[in-house]
Amino acid sequence: MDKTDFASLVGGDRATIWHPYSAVGSDTPLFPVVSARGVRLTLADGRELIDGMASWWCVIHGYNHPVLNRAILDQTGDMAHVMFGGITHPPAVRLAEKLVTITPDGLDLVFFADSGSVAVEVALKMAIQYWHSLGQPHKRRFVALRSGYHGDTLHAMSVCDPVSGMHSLFNDVLPKQYFAPAPQGGFDGPPSGADIGALEDLFAAHAEELAGLILEPVVQGAGGMRFYPPAYLRAARELCDRHGVLLIADEIATGFGRTGKLFACEHAQISPDILCLGKALTGGYMTMAATLTTRAVGQTISQGEPGVFMHGPTFMANALACAVSLSSIDLLLESDWQGNVARIERGLRLGLAGCAHMPHVTDVRVLGAIGVVELTHPVDMKTVQPMFVEQGVWVRPFGRLVYLMPPFVMDDKDLATLTAAVTRVVAHLNVDGERCLPAGG
């Protein structure tokens, strides 16, 4: 495509499309992508970008993978979709069996959903209906963690941080929940006794009305890319058991190897009562999520009123999505994914270390295939995003965070190019008022 085609795509987009977290009429730069392969995105003008985001953390095998392409093509030959009410199909059964096998012990039932946010909605509804079935309908509120993020649908928003969770506009209409302090200490540090004590105090004061505790195990994602000690997660599991509260683990961002364990709960060697999965489930090929729970939760709901779980998406267990998810999981487990994630972790630590002493950087942290450079002030997306593109990489900062979550197949050379680009861009930023802007900008 030439420059005219590039401009035409951008113009058509601005006239008709409303992008995520954006304003109508915004002049924030857009970059049309016409193809993707491996770890590279090809723009409409022919430029190639090394992708440091794995398309919001889900493309763990890279783009256009022949094995995943074949899984979709083969399934299309049989059927793309069929309703899931009163019907089942081989990809759904095999995928459910696989998820039950690889997830933490005790999660024996799989409810398929459309997206991560919907998986969280399903989890919250399961918890509420579980207690209703036990004759305790007053247990319908939740404890969540400050700096947590669980999605953009209505009930999911209610368990995101009400201040930093992007949803403060809706606080007056959301269900009211309880929030524990964001755990401190980092991944390698000891858990804070004050943090555990604050969580215990919430349980002691409100256990009679609590349906569950929802948290992101070990890594808080879009709420701040924060890491916390696995021992805090173990303490949370113990407190839930002691006070009769269900534990919901949101592993939508961390599931399928991102933190160095297949599931982040494994760092603490705990099993939740309900588990939410998404993002990397399909290898980034299409939207798909799942909410897993114990047989005890499922049977309790099924034996209470109204005798069924009250949820049923139209595209539940879509056959194409199930087929590519199954293929993606097999591809992951058959690979040296642990070795690759450990290699990426080393490369991120080495490549981002130079940012640590910059005056406008407050922290550099790495865990598994996650690298974070936290700035003192938010970046100006209009000016900073093109700087990464000029460096030949795709990095999408948000707020004060410049972070990387590359595909697991990225080699050392591309990873070094990616981290060097981040270091150069961050080094070229200055604080101007309340934002980080290009020096001289």
C-alpha cells in the first residue's frame, strides 16, 4: 500500500470506528496493520514492527502460526458454530477435559464464556448463586484488592479499584464492594503483616455478607502491573477457608505461562474455588474465556433454586474457538515454554536495567515474560506512541507504565531490539507539568 492507501484507512477509521479507551474525534495517531507473522506487525505503508505487547498479552505463540491456522481451517470444514443449549461437540468436550487436567486441583467444572470480563461476571454470579442456594442470600458482596482490575462490564467494574480502576465515573451506580489494601513487598519480598491483617479485619467485620474474595494472583495487571508475594495469596486462601468466603482467582492475564508458572496460583501452591481464564486461551486468535469451579460449587447451585445456573451466552463454546484453544494449549505444553519464559525474563532484566537510574523512572520490575518501567508521571500518548513506531517496535504504554509482554517465541535478538527501543524512548522523555513528554517537545 502507498501513502494514499495508508491515509485512506486512517480516514475511514476515524469516520466510523470508536476505539477502546478513546474519544470520538481524537487525533491520537493510528497505525493500520495489514498483516502479522511471528512477532512482527506489518503496517499498511510497509514498515514492520516488533510486537512487545502480544496484542494485549494473548498472542503467546506469535502471529499466523501454521498449527493454529490449521486447527481453525480443519474445524471450519466441520462447523464454525452451533448453539450450546442441549448440544455439545468434540472440541468443547476435549477442551474442558484439558482445562480440568492442567489447572489447579479441584477445579472440575468448566463454564465457557465470551471474554475475560464475561468470565468475571460469571464467577461473581456463581458465588452469589452458591450462597443463595445454601439459604444465605445476604452473602452477596465481595472483597477485592486496591490496584486490581477485572474488566469493563458492570459487575466486573465494581470489583476494580474504585479510584485507579478507570471506572470512577460509574461509582454511584455500581454494586458496593469492600477493598483491601494493595499487597506490598514485590514478588520476592515477604508479605506485609499489615496487609494480611487489613484483609483479615475485613473478613472478620463482614464475613456474614461476603460471597467471595476476587484477586489477580501474584500479578495485578491493568490496575498497575504490580507484583506481590505469593505468601499473601496463601494467607488469602487460609482466610477464605476460615471465614467461609469463596476465593475467585482472575488469571485472565496471568494464565498459560506468563509469570513462569502455567498458572500464577502455582507460585503459592493454592487452588481457588473459582478460576477465570481468557486472553492467551486461544493463543490470541479469537475471543474466548472460561470460568472453572469445583464440583461442590456446581452441585450446590444445581440443587438450590432455581435449580440451574442463570447464564448462557449465544456463542458459548464456539467450535472454532474451542478448536484453536485446544491446539494452542497443546502447542504450549509440547514446547519448552518454561525455558522460553525464563530466557525472556533474563532478557527483560538485562535490557531494561538501564532505565532504573533515570530521574523520571520510579521502578523497573520483571517477572516471567512481563517487564515494567514505571514512570513518575503519565506519558503523553499522542507524542510518545509514535516514538516507539519510529524505533521499529510496537509498545503501548498506559498511564505511568511502559511495559512489555512479548510472545513467548520472541528470540533474543528481537528481545534485545525491543528493550533497547524502550530504553532509548524512556531516556528521551522529560517531565513537563503533569506528563512525560519527548525532550524538547
